Amino acid sequence: MEILNYAFMQRALLAAVLVGITAPAVGIYLVQRRQALMGDGIGHVAMTGVGLGFLLTWSPVWMATLVSVLGAVLMELIRWYGKTRGDIALAMLFYGGMAGGVMFINLAPTGSNANLTSYLFGSLSTVSESDVTAICLLAAFVVLVTLGLRRQLFAVSQDEEFARVTGLPVRALNLLTAVTAAVTVTVAMRVVGLLLVSALMVVPVAAAQQLTRSFAATFAVAVAIGVTVTISGTVTSYYQDVPPGATIVLLTIGAFVLLTVLAVPLARRRARAATAAQPAADPAECKIPATRGATDEVGV
Amino acid sequence: MSDEPVISLRGVRAELGSRPVLRGIDLTVGRGEVVALLGANGSGKSTAVRTVIGQVPVTAGEVELFGTPRRRFRDWSRVGYVPQRTTAAGGVPATVTEVVSSGRLSRARFGVLRKADREAVRRALDLVGMADRAKDSVDALSGGQHQRVLIARALAPEPELLIMDEPMAGVDLASQEVLADTLREQVAAGTTVLLVLHELGPLEPLIDRAVVLRDGCVLHDGPPPKAVGQHALPGHDHVHPHAPAGAEPIRTGLLS
């Protein structure tokens, strides 16, 4: 494995593994609460953070974390209070974030659109030592929240109204989910890129759902898919000299298609078993499509 | 202390958007009582229940649970809640056990479920006759079975008070009987029950008192109306409990 002889590839692979774990771990709660596109919105807002990082000669990773956390909190607040034109407010936040990023990076003495491109689509060679430290710390936070509070986050994402009656701090947990998603965006930013990070939050979960019946199994399979595609995508990117973010995302979608095809006989067998066990079952009930339109996700 | 009402609403007003939905209602549920909240669609019966659990803010009046003002009430493990069935569908598969376990969180410290909690979850599934489906995905269940799962979730913390919003809506006859039996056992054990119902149906023999709402005001508070009288209630439109799921009100936002 000559690939491991290069320090930059060691860093890139470590970052890739952490992305593969954290993105689906947060994504599963976003998918569960039908906010699959939230990661995409945060990615746009994070661009302003990257631009500000260049302008103020701060670490772009930490600056992006700060700005995207603020953006995520703002989005959650809009979801609470902005019942009427919430989608318009979110759109302004997204595109304002993107425009701010382009503007700040062009004002910065050391920045150019070329720098920005590596943040938008990911890059292997640019993961620095300090980036790796930041990514490790942030990933540890994400894993702690998504695993440690899994029962609470599951309850709130499944049925917010019921969760309130179990005495859970629903608003605090919603905010925590938003903040954790924002942190994950910046973890994934260097390898996958801001514009593609959302795919790694959503597609492994959708792929895992083709096989699983429980939340716990979906979580485990989605993380397994995430780690597999980020490692194989990073390695492929190194040998074939193709951009890592695009490679990883295409591999993830490939995994989704593969599992969907594999799941057809499995679904048939389960359907037969269900009809045998429950002749009066209503087949039109409760089936939720794995892919959803954009309007479902950003709704208030 | 056991003399104080389990639920007490005094002069409660509430709005959805800027439309007044409750216009000063009084409602008291005593310990061990089974009270049905009746009324036509839009009469405010679901909203009344949702002010009790704090899902709908109150613009005037007082809401008390177990003698504590609702804002300061923290003892949620004493309350089991069954929302209208449309509210509980996530975008990720979940098993029956996983859904029912979330009902036990009010008793579990820091969200850690111990052996006793797992046993309580199993007992709750037994009560509604769904123990054999414990590992199945809730997506694979019929409407009636899904409702039984939501009731098991409410029973998991072994509550003193059960609040149910239209538990019989879209439920097949077999499940209706299981639900009526489950409720009978709970009532016999001393559980207080507040039910939102569209019609009394198979639960009629269990009900001590009926409160009928109309346009956000209490129209009747007393013994449950007899089967004949029930149909004579103003604004009563007859919908069979096994009507298709599409007949349920469509929820459009957080507070609707």
C-alpha cells in the first residue's frame, strides 16, 4: 500500500473515514424528520465561513464551523416561528451564504476562486495537519451526540408532539440536531466538498433502508456504507486522479442502486410473509418512498 | 391530595393562527374518571387536549395537571398520550419495539433503558396484543395495528393518566375490540382517561362522563348521551370508525 506512505494521503484517508461515519450518523435523523436537504442548506451557509476565514486569515475550517452553526440555529428558529414564508427565508439564507462566500474570498488578499473550488468539491492534497486536528475534534462531538442521545433524537425525530409529552426538551434537541448537522458539514467539507456533503448524509441512509426494518440496523448499515464509499472513493481518486468528492458521491449513488436491486427479492419475501401472517392487512398503508421531492424537506 | 382533579381547565382560550378555536372552556377530570370529549370536526376538541399537553399555547385561562400549573409540570411519566395517528411516521424504518421504547423515555434517566424498562415495553406490547410483531417494521402494519402500537407506547411508562386523541379513527373492528379491552383493564386498575372521540362506539360502556364541544364552547357536560341522542347532537356528522384513512383531518403545520 504505497498510498499510505504519503503523509497527505494518511490525513486524507483519516478524514475520509471520519466523514463516512459522521455524515450518515447525522443524516439518519434529518431523513427521519424529513429535512433531508438541510445539510445542503448548511453547506451553502458554510461558504460564507470559508470566505471569512480567508479574509480574516483565520482557519477556514473553524470559521466555517462557526458560521454554519449560526446558520443552522437560524434555520431552526425560522422553522419554529416563520410559519408563513419560511421557505423564502431559507432560500435567502442559502443563497446569501453562497454569495457571501464568493464575495469574501475575492476580497481576501490570499484568496481566489481556485481556493474556493477545493472547498466546494473537496480535495485530497489540501487536508492540512491543523485540519485533521479540527476534523477529529468535531467528529468526536458528532459521534458523541448521535450515539449518546440516539433514543432522545429518535423520539423527537419520529414524533415531536409525543416527545414533548415524555418530557424531553424538544426545542433543545432540535437545536442540537441542527448544530450537529452543521458541524458534520465542516467535517466533510475538506474531503467531499460543501456542495456534495448533503449527498453523503442522505444517500447512505436511503440505501440502507432498502435492506433494513429497524432504526438501529439502518443506522449501522448506513455508517458501514458511508465508510466503504469514502475510503474506496478516496483511494480511487488518488490512483485515477479524479476529484474525491464527485467520486465518493457517485459511488454512494451506485451503492444505492445496487442495494435497491438486491432488495427486490427480499421485499417480495417479506411482503409474502406479511400477507400470510396478516390476511386483512391494508397494503396501501404506511409505505414511505425512499426518495422525496425538495419541497418535503425544507418545509416548516 | 388525591381529591384534586387530574386535569383542570378553567376559562381556557386558544387560537390557531389568529382564529379563536377555544373560547373559554372549563373541563375537570377527576381521579379514576373516564371522560369523553365529543364534538363535530372543528369544534376544538383536539385543540383542547393539545393545550393540556402543551402543544398548543393558551391565550387565556389556566391549565393544571395533577394540581400543578401546566408550565411547571415536569412529572410526564404520569401521563400517557396517544396522538392522532397521522403524526407518527418518520422517514426511516423503525420496529414496533423501537417506537414503543420511546414511550418509556419519561421513566428512563438520561435515555438509558434498563432491564425493567425493557420488561415494561414488553408488557405494554402484550397488553395490546402486539408482542408477536415486536420486531416488525411499523410501516408493515395495518392502521389498526399501528394504533395499537401507539397505545402501547403511551402505556409503556405505566401512566396514571391516559390522553387519547381519536383512538378509534381508521381502526378495523378486531383492533377496536382489542383497544376497548385494553382500556377496560386500565380503567379497572384505576387509570384516569381523557378521550377525544368522534362517536362513542364500542367504548360507550366505559365512559363516565361526556363533554360536548361546539365552536370552542362547552355545550354539554354530564352523563354520556345515549346512542339515539348522540346522533341528534347539533353538528354531528356520522363517520364510521373504519372509514378510510383519507377521512382524517389533514394536518398542515406544527399547530394545526
